Amino acid sequence: MKAFLLAAGLGTRLRPLTLTVPKCLVPIHSKPLLQWWVELFSQHGIREVMINTHYLREPVAEFIRANNSSGSGVTLHEAYEPELSGSGGMVRDNRNFVDGEDGFMIAYADNLTDANLTAFREFHRDTCLKNGGLLSMALFRANHPEQCGIASLDDDMSITAFTEKPAHPSSSLANAGIYIASPEIFSYIPREGSADFGKDVLPRLVGKMYGWETDGYLLDIGTPENYSKAQQEWRH
């Protein structure tokens, strides 16, 4: 299985650190965040990953070159975006990367996680695809659901509602920013312009996507508070 890793964020909330270091390369216990992702993908048999770049492109491009000569077992590809096209737009504009694939993963590099991607792939195969779904969404229990994309599930794990940052959340099951998608999802991404998964794609897939709750560690490191928390909690 191939994966898209969305890594081109500006990291404005982590300034001044991200004035010189792209958010996807900030160190967690002396390793860049992207390195933790490469190791996670390697552990779970994902061998090709496309990473988008934009802000502070060159350090990320250098990381990609160094990885590809290191024998990590994961080949990285760069998708440079002169102008950001949103999470959905990036996947849409690079769909040739997954031509011929039955399914592919999409993940947000802002997160530090040890989610069991093998179990997630098995869920996608055994639950989502067997029930005619097009996308599986990893979920976690959020302490502040009003700040997240929130899913409601039925007894079959089908997502019956999805709302981005609801004022009155219907549950605490939040989008973990990791998906496995079938090629059919390209029909649900706007054909032109910027497109965001949370706002423009996922609401259109309600009834066609399934939710899998991870019991692994997951934290968005994009604020100073969470970045400090990650340094304290991460034990790998």
C-alpha cells in the first residue's frame, strides 16, 4: 500500500521554532517528526510515500534524499506545491501516484502517533470494503471535541454524521487524520481549486465511510503546549 503524507503546513503556532525548521521536521527526542513517520510506515509494510512540500521546502527535500539513500525500506517522493491546494487538492493533483492501486493511505504529518496501521488496514478490508464503503477513518477520543472533526457511528461502524469543529459535539470520537481510501473517492473531491478533506470531502462521504478507533498514542504537535507534551510523553 502507498501513502500520501501531508506535511506542507506553515507551523505558524510553533513560531519562532518554525521560522527556520519546517513543522514536519521539528525534533521529537532528537528525531525529526518525519523520521517517526518513516519508521511507522516501515513497521507496517508501507513502502512508498508521497510527501508534499511548500514552506521551507529545501530541508524537507534534503530529508527525502537522505532517506532514499539510507536503506530505510520506505521510498519517499516529493510533491512540491508552489501554492497550497489543501489536503484534498494535493491528493487529487497527484492521483497518478496511486494509479492501479486498490486503496491507499492518507495521513497528516502534524500528528505524532504509533497507531497500529496493520490493524487499520485489516479493518478497512474486513469492514469498510465488505460493506461497500469507500473510506476508513481512524478515530480517537478527544478531550476537546469542539476543536476536532467529530464522527457519529452506528453499530456497524459506519459513519452516520461528520462535522468539522462542531459547537455542540455529538460524540468525542474525533478524526485522527489517518485514512485509507478507495480510488472512487476522487469522484468526491472538487475537481478544481483548493479542497480540504475535513470541509469539502468527508461530509460528502457520510454513509460511505467507516470509523476505526485507535488505542495508540496520537497527538497533534502543532502548538507549543502539545509540542512540549509530546517531548514528555513519547517513549519510543
